[in-house]
Amino acid sequence: MDLDPELAALRPPGPFFTLRPAPHGNPAGLPTLAAAYAPDGPGDPLSARVRLVGRRLGTPEPRVAASLAQQGLAARLWSAALGCAVLYGRLPDLRPGLLRWDIEASAPDDLWLTEVRPGPGDATALADAVLHGHLEPLGETLRAHYGIAAGLLWGNAGSALAGAARELERWARAEGRPGTVARTRALAGELFGHPLLRSTGTRTGTAFRRRSCCLYYRVPGGGVCGDCCFPRPPAAPRASTAVSDTGDRPAG
């Protein structure tokens, strides 16, 4: 199926998959993701988003807010990209300069695509678009500004991909689309073979258990996520039980 200008096939699976076309310029003055990833970009939209996430969650820890903001954006990028690759067999050009981001929106992150330029929809194209085009520069900026460990951020990326694939499979099964289920599982499997994702967790069917923690347990009233490495929220940090500086479960 060719990519249509409205990317209408992405709407039925749900709001995480929807990618809004913005063919008439940028009337709302939204920043591009390229500006968000630039360490000293105009208006610093990434820092503004992290502060907003922190206020909404009630956490005073910028590192926690930054982790959860990154995971939310990763979930949107994976969902839209995987949805296109599965449902169209093609991927639009998702370069950061073509995607605009409403940093004031609630979850899921609101993304607008300036122009629909079709390209390949295989796993290599997905990895180039999302891992290398977005999550690497995003991670570099967050590590520089907030001191977040690379292992934690890549764990977020793996968790977000697993969640996108699981939700797309769930929708496809409900719609009686076994071919979509098979294509989703095949692409997700190839992506988890990528060196940046291979060690982020363990997959069993659609289930995923990550090796790191996104720090949601540190949000007031928060707990552990369904795929967390911890079975329960960690106790106050001690030398033998603290989360390591890679975001991984401690040894022992």
C-alpha cells in the first residue's frame, strides 16, 4: 500500500500510532525535533518538555522527569514508524527536521510530519530512522544535560519498542489480521537484534522484561512498571542494593 498524504492507516490502532501531517507550514510555531536535540537549540524545547513532565508528575528530580519524557517520545516514534512499516510496507522520511513536536501536549506526545516522503519500510530503515536519527541524538543531549546513564535510556527505548509492537499485535488480532501480526513480530524481532537494543531486555512472545529501570518508582505515588527489572520498588539506596549507574538491576 502506498503512503497516503494523511497517513490514515495509522489512526485505527490508536493515538500512539497516529502521525499528523502538517502540509501547510507550521501555523502553531511548533519546534522541530532537530531543535529539541540540539544542546543549545533556540528556546530549548527539550528542557521545557522535561520541566513540564516533572510538574505534571510532581517529581522534583530532573533526572526522573527526563527519563520519562524520553520514554514517552520514544514510544511515539516507535509506534508511528512501526505502524507505517507494518501497515504500508513503507516508511516516510522521519528526519528530526521534518517532525514538529507540541511540547505542551499531554501524553501521547503530539507529533506533526511536515512532508510525507516515502522510503523503504524494512528493519534497517526503521533502525536508521528511529535509533540513529532520533534516539541517539536525544540520548546524547539528555546525558549531557541530566547525567542519565546510557543503559537506562536504551532500556527505555527497548521498552517503548516492545510496547508499540505489543499494542499493534493486540489491535491486529482483534481485527482478524494475522498477516499484520506476523509482520509486526518479524520486524520487532529484527530490531531487537540490533546492537543498541539486543541487551536491553528479554522477550518472550509479546512480553518484555527489561534489564534497567526507568525510575518511575521515584515519582510520588509511583511504582514499578510491568516490564521493570525490579519486582517491587527499591528500598532507600544502600551500597548493596542501589540501582547501578547504568540503570541496571544490581548484581547479587
